[in-house]
Amino acid sequence: MEPIEKKLTVNASVEKVWKALTDPAELEKWMQMQTTFSAEVGKEFTFKADPTEEWDGIFSCRVKELIENKRLVYTWDTSFINAETLVEIDLKANGDQTELTLIHSGWEKLAANQEQTKKAHSEGWDLRFVQKLKELAEGQLTTIK
């Protein structure tokens, strides 16, 4: 099954975008979820969304790879999907801008509803990664909305 892939250009330095990806306070602003993230390989962390009747609202993750200002990789699992998927974020400086690529793979591990779950996550990345991260890094988003 094909991974989710999102590409965007941000009008901000790689350092500023990296901070948005790895500083817990900044991360919470664009992800719009509480987090226990720590930029340390092997570190487990969570994102906490509003729970629903069917779901506790918790994403369980673990940092797999971390190359400052270049690459962040972490696992992504929740009781809703019940399978460990992988999120890879790569940064590349392009003058005063940053080129970002997010790849979220592992959908074939889901026991059921693969396409529906992948679609919901893709839409979530559009809202958060593509829109909110860009707004935060470019100075347009300063608080959780």
C-alpha cells in the first residue's frame, strides 16, 4: 500500500522549522494536541487528542532517527489503528526557505479499514502538517486554535 506523502515549502529557515518539529510547546501549537515529545532517539512519547467513544485519543510514538535540522523519524500507533506505522520528515534548506517532505508508511499492517484510516490520516496531515506547521513557522500561528 502506498504511503501518505506530503511536500511543502515554508518561508522560514531550516532551524525555525526544526524547532517547530522538535520543541514540545511549538509542536503542540501546530499538531493541536498535547505531547510528551523529547528529541532523543529511542524516547517514547505521546500525542493526546480529544477522546471519542471508540478511541482514547492517544497516539503512542517512539523516536527512531534524529538528525538535527535534517531528519526526524518516529513510530505512530494508536488503539484506533492498532498497528505501528512510521512517520518520516525530511528538511532541506533552499535559500531562505525550507523544503519539507513527510512520508507516513505502514498502512498495510492494519488489520482492517486500511484505505479509510489512511485517508483520515492524510486529511489530518493536510490540516496540521501542511497548513498549521507552515503557519507557525512563517509566524502566522502563535497559539493553539
